[in-house]
Amino acid sequence: MAPPAPPPSRVFAELDLAPAPEGRVGPAALPGREVHVSGSAELSARPDRARVSLRLGSRKEAAVAARSSVSRRLQYIAHSARLRGVPEENMTVTEDFSRVENTYQVEAEVCIIFSDFGKMQNVCNLLIEKLGTSVTINPPHFYHTPEAIDTLRRQVCVTAVGNTRRKAQEVCRLFGQALGKPLLIKEEETKEWGGHIDSHLSHSADSQTLQERIQNATAYASCRVLAVFEIKGKENRRSKLL
């Protein structure tokens, strides 16, 4: 049986050197002298937001008593979050009032958006300590804002271009040439994966730790770039010393 064929070699740079015109001397760039280089980058971004949902309720024979019980806890939750720097606009409250047999039932849900995960833990720990089983705190849902994803996309493209330029410099240095200006920079491929969108439908398993949830919500992006750079003539070492 014949041995398997070796995998094809991957070309990341191609040096295109045109012959020098007759009578042309000196270090000036020659027409057609280019280096073609491909480079790539992969970056990740942790989620920049977390949504915490808290549920509480009360069932009393009197409607006023049921409402009052829920109202006091809602006020305490909002006050505790504001004291720790959570803006009012990052808190939303929904209430449902119903009659169950001969009693009145009030159920409420508070959704709080955090940009500081340390503050999130402090608020949740305080509410568990002070309110106990009278409030149910669901595990946080981590996600990215559109601005965070746009920043990741820009950063991975810029990094890919920087990596490509460094490759071109290495190739030119290998041949004793100097890298010139870019003639073409083309984005060949971009990929994005992972991360959670801002959706109430995306929930992680309850058994996961906080760090596991953050890791599972981390977004990744990769970019591959093709670039063509001008090749300058060899540096005049004598003129550099003057």
C-alpha cells in the first residue's frame, strides 16, 4: 500500500520581485515589487451584562394585605439596588393580581440589569440574607449588548491586519528588503460563535457556577485577512549612520 500523500503546504506569504530595469540603480522601489500575505486573529469577549429575575408573592384574605406585603418587599429590593449604584431604568417590575377561591393573590417579578457583576453578587446576597424564602432569585442570565459585539468585531479585524503586517515585515526582513505601504487589505473570512443574545429564552442549567455561566456566555470571533504590501529597496545603511 502506498504511503498517504503529505498534506498540502499552506502559503501565508508570496514575494513578487520584478526584474530591475536596465540602468536603474539605488534603493528606490521598483514597479511590481510586492509581498502578498495572509494573516488571522481570534479574540473573545466576556458578557458585559447580566439580568437577574426575582419573584415574590402573597396570598391573603384581604386584598389590601396581599398588596401591602408585596409592596414592602418590592420597595426594599429597589432601595437596596439603588444604594449599590443600579440605575432606576435598569429595574423593571411587573405585578399580577388575581382572586383564588376566597383569597386574593398578588405575584410580582423584578428584573434587574447589572453591568457590574460584583455589585450583582452583593445585591443578591443581601436580598437572600434579609428576605430569605419570601423571594426567589433565579440564576443570572449573562449576555452581550450590541455595542460589545461591535467592539469585538472591530478589534479582531484590527488585530488580524496587525498580524498580517508583522508577517509581511518578517518576510521582507528575510530577503533583506524593507516593507512599504499597503496596496490592498482584504477581509477574506470572519466567523462568530458562542455568547448569548439579549433574550429571555436563553437560560443555563441551574447547576452551573457563576464562572461557568460567564464562560458559556463568552463570545468569540475570528478574522482572516489578505494583504498586499509594496516592497521598498534595500535600506542604505551608510545614509542611516549619517
